[in-house]
Amino acid sequence: MKTKEEILFEEASIGRAVLSLVIPTIISQLITVVYNMADTFFIGQIGDRNQVAAVSLCMPLFIFLTGFANLFGIGGASLMARSLGTGDHAKAKKTAAFSIWTAAAIALLYGVALFLLRGAVLPAIGSDEETYDFCCQYLFWTITIGALPTVLNQTLAHLVRSEGHSSQASFGVALGGILNIAFDPLFIFAFRLEIAGAAIATMISNAISCGYYIILLLKKRNATDISFAPRNYTWKAGIPKEVFWVGFPSCLMNFMGVLSNVTVNKLMSSYSNAAIAGIGVAKKIDMLSYAIATGMSQGALPLIGYNYSAGNLRRTKAALKTDFLFSFCTTLVGTILLFTCARPVVQAFIDDAETVSYGQLFQRIICITGPCISVTMLAITTFQSVGKKVQPAILSLLRKGGLDIPFMLLLNHFGGVNGIVWATPISDFIAMIVAICLFVPFWKKLSEKSPVKDQGR
């Protein structure tokens, strides 16, 4: 008898299958964005632009954790979904064990390394004497102590989603986000810990979320292929290579995003801390569009990968069409709202006239290519879900780092502070054009093969 997840992947209407997978993922992504913005919002209520700037400066280093989680979470989820599509449960278990334990080890190493090298790293990313101590406090709790639960939390969410348990995966992400929002005012204001309190709230909420996934999987150990057992950990059967190469594009995009954010902060620091705070707020607000696009694409990854590996290319194509339509329309609406409501949204974070002036202008510039992101992200995730490696790596590099950093340097010279910000939408638009050029040949191949492959289905 088929499980309800197999029925969802193989037999449910495409609209229902896509929505049941992506809606919980989008909700969890949005809650993640909200809790990422919560630190900036609550710290902004203190009225100290240096603490707001410190959070903005530290964010790239924190994003590294998401990169590690995506490397093993998305890479592992793709291989697990394809293994389940061909009925290879033993490989699925080994893939999960490899992803979990390797992600945990790298998170621990990163946390220790950043603590030991903070004296060199923080000045390099734009911290000055006014923000250095605040940065040290924030990084100690979120990364030195919090790296392990943060990376495991996100890695486990991807793996749980690969088996079709999108709601349970999303609940864990949402749990961490909601707790962070609740803990922030408690630690920042009630305990008077200010920026350190925000960092402690983030660490504790991620630890609780990680604990949820561990308890969930232990309870389901007889009905899941996600294994913690060391005996399933292996560097054989091509598992490390497949996980690394498929997860690498998402990891690369996060890492290049770190480099991009470090560059923008470094360039902005030559103007003022208000400019740093303004771009920090604007980028966090714009994460709403990115969250929707990411939720739409990552939510559908198991459905696409499962059907592609099972040879049901007609259903694969239908899932791609439906997911694209939902994603593009939703991000378009989000872009309109963010553009028209720029000033009140930015002002909700910090009531500092200079910061708000920078922030509202930066937000309007950055958000205009929201729909472009949805196209690029769907292309990246599609290639990842079917095991492609070169195309998603190219698109990830173009979307972050490969284009926007050179444009930042160039436009800073010609357009000053506003020119720096225009680099983002220009890069997103070019990345979308390249994504379309790479995706069209893949789509044509699916169309050529699907009538033969799907006969009798």
C-alpha cells in the first residue's frame, strides 16, 4: 500500500501537490524572514544606530550558516528524493546520515574559527570602534554558541521536506521564528541585554527548533529514512560527491551573498553608519520577496526530483508550470507592496530621520526586480532537483557576487551611495535572462522525451 506521501507525489492533482508542498514552505520562509528582521526591529527601538549597524555588519557572517545548511540540506534532500523515486531506501538513509553529521562538524569548526579570528575578521567587514564591541557580543551568541543548532535546524528541515512532510518541516522552522520574535523583547528590554539579548534569543530559538526535529525523527524512526545512526554514515557510493555538487550552488549563492553584503557594507561605511543601517533595513525588508521565491522553488523540489527520477516527465513539466505561475504572480504583488509602502515600513524599524531617508530609497531600488528572482530561483532549484550541477552553479554565481560586486564598485565611482544599491536590481535582471537561456533547452528536452516516457501513465 502506498503512503500518503507517495500518493501526493504520484497521483494527486498537480495544483494540490504543489500547493501542499510550497505553502507551508513559504510560510516558514516568511516567518524566518520576520524573525531575521526582528533583531533589527527591536534593536532599532533602542534608538542606537551603532547597534543597528552592528547587526547589519554581522549578518553576512551569520548567513554563512545558511550556506552550510543549504549545502548539506538541499544537496541531501535532492539525492534523498531521487533515491526514494527509484525505491532505494538504503541510499536515502546513508544520504541523510552523511548530511546531518558532516553539517554538524562544519558548523562547530566555523563557530570556533570565527571566535578565534574575530579581531581580524570584524574590521575587515567594516566594523569600527563604535560597532566592534556590539559585533563581538552578537557573534558570540549567534555563531560561536549558536552555529550548531542553527545549521542542524535548517539541514533537518530540508531532509524532512524531501520525504513529503512539508508541513512538519515548516512547523519546525516557524517554531524557531515565532520563539525568536517572542524572546527578543524579553532579553533586549526586560533583561536589559540590548544587542546581546537579541543574539541570545536567536540562539535559544534555533536550539529549540533543532530539538523539535530530533524528537520528531526519533518518534518516526520506523517510518522515516532520515537516520542519525553512525553506522549509516559513509563517504562511499558517490554520496558525498552528489550531495556536495548538488548543494554547492545554493551554498555558493549564500557565500557570495556574504561577500556581496560585506562589499556593500564596506562601501557604505565610507559614507556613514546611517547609510549602513539604512541598507541593512532595506535588505532585510526585501528578503520578503526572496523568501517567497525560495519557498516556492524549494517546496516543489521533492515533487520535481521524485517524478523526474521515476521517469514521469509529463508530471514533472506540469509541476514546473504550476510552480512558476504561482511564484511569479506572488512576487509581483509583493514587489508592488514593498515599493509603494517603503517609507512607513522602514520607519517601523527605526525612527531616525537620516536612516529612514536612506532606507526608503534603497528599498524601492532593490525591490523592483522581485519577479526576476522568482524566475532565477525556480531555474536553480529545478536543475538541483534533477541532479544537474553546472547550470545552478552558474546562476548562483551570477545572482550574487559575480555581477553585483563589480557593478557596486563601478557604480559607486559614478553614482555614489545610490549607485551602490542599483547594482542589485541590475544583477538580478541579468541573472534572470541567463536563467531563461539555460532553462529553455532543458525544457525542450523534457518535451521531446515526455510523450515516450509517459506512455501508459
